[in-house]
Amino acid sequence: MSRLEVEHLYKIFGRRPETAVRWLEEGADRAELRDSGTTAAVIDATFDVREGEIFVVMGLSGSGKSTLLRTLNGLLEPTSGRVLFDGHDLTALGPRELRRVRSHGISMVFQHFALFPHRSVLENAAYGLEVQGVDRAERERRATEALELTGLAGWEKSWPDELSGGMQQRVGLARALATDADLLLMDESFSALDPLIRRDMQDQLLELQKRLKKTIVFITHDLNEAMRLGDRIAVMRDGRIVQIGTAEEILLRPANDYVASFVQDVDRSRVLTAGAVMEKCAGDADSSGRSVTMDTPIADLCALSADSDEPIAVRSDEGKLKGLIPQQTLLAALAGEVTHA
């Protein structure tokens, strides 16, 4: 089931934006518009976000990903196209209705924390509920629960400047969770953190997602972060989405040379699984008796392959044989040479 649907979305900055949309639909490219003083930030974006998934939008600086995110909750008005949230067209709402959706249905976690320095950690976490008009006792209760979820129990009375960068970002995440919004929008939320804290925040988000099963749109320029977090990933370039797929699909079947070059340095052993690279087989022919499940990471297969050059059997959770991984197939996958499903 889709919670969010985006249909042929355009966002144009500059002169005559509606005319620019028509030119793009007729085949003009981004560079031609730029020469005339018009910037096409998002071009014909179409995708859906399913209930309970982390949908990552990934691209380099200037690709349009943050502009796209801001059109999803109405912070920016699209030039053309529609954004449907639970079937309701957000682009057709008036200012009052849109504010209500933003305060109750959609929460946003920013890159630079956006905490109020004159409010305590608890007050910051409760701010979204205050905007909703929730009474003080209830908002403090819910904010306290959200802080516990994000590992900040005991810090409720502290001030933001007493917290590390990672802890401040946890407060931002707790504020979003406290509202119990159906959709979380996360704009480069971990990019201002140092690598170790960033990894810890990724772990925190994945752990929370197992428990809460929120619907999340996560923006990042970091490919490894996208591969680690995303149930599905949309790759953007020059305002356009050039591919949507799982991390495995993008690694094994890049849509074009740009995506292929983008993913060439990814550590495949941490992303690919046995099910992605196995050679499917019929019947129950077995190899040496060594078997793994479909979701076994390739990194674990390497150790098995080092002990023997016999193919590794891949089985379902019920024990049914699904395929085999010969040693040469494993090596080809690590080298980026496997392109079959």
C-alpha cells in the first residue's frame, strides 16, 4: 500500500515557469533553460512511497533532491504535478489545510538540528505537540517517551548546547516521533555529524524502524548511507530521477552509465546478499552440504568459499533449495560483473 504518491512533479525557479515545463515536456534540457535564466530543480518526478518503508532519494549536490523533499509537504509549491498523501492531493489544499497536514501527518527532521537554544531538551522534543495544541501534561508525556526511544532518557532538563551533535540530532528525531506523524521527511539529517556518530544514528534509525515501522523519505548525498538505510532508492541527476530500485537492483542492474559509475566504489560485500547473486536451479540438487539463507550477506559467503571451491547452496527459511553460488559467481559479484537477477 502506498502512503505517498508523486505524479509528474516539476519545480521551476525563474521566469515563466509554466512555459519552462512545456519546453521540458517537448524535449528541452536543463542547460537550455539555465541559459535563459530559468532553473529546473525537479523534472517530471514520479514515484510512490509504500507504507512502512524507508525510501531514500540520493544524488549529488544540485541534483534537486532537497527541493523535491520540500515539495512533498508544501514548503515549496510545485510548478506542475501532484503529491498525494493517503490519497489526498496536497497540491490542491489551501494554506490552513496544508498547515494542519504538516503539523499532524508529516514531520520533518532537518540537517542542522533546528533546536531552540532557550528551550530544554524536553521542551524541544514537545514543540511539535505544542503547535498541535496538545495540553502540557500530555505533550510532556509523549515527548518523554520519544526521548526514551532515541536513547535520551535522563537528559530532559538539559539545554541543547550541553549535548553533542549526535545527541542534538536525536532530539530532532524525538521531536518528529513525538507527534506520531504518519510520514517522516529527513533532509540530510545525519550529514553534519562525524562518521562514527553518523553510523550510530543510522543504527538508531534502523532499530527504531523495526519497532515503529514509520513511512520515511530520507535525503542523502552519501551512497553508502543510501545503500544501508533504503528499502528502495531513487537516484537523481540534474533534476530527474534516473533509477528507482533496491540497493541490490541498483548495484547489479544500473539503469545507465551514470548510475554504474556512481556505484562502482560501493563495498558490495556489505550490500549484496546470497539471493541477489545466486544461480537459480530446479529440483533439489545439492552441493557440498554447505547452505545459507537468501539474505546472507556476501561478506559471510566469502569465508565459506575460502574453505572449499564447491558451490554454496542457497535455501529459503523453510529449507527449500533456491539456487547455487559457484565460487566464480561470488568473485564476479564482488568485482561488479554480475548482472543477472
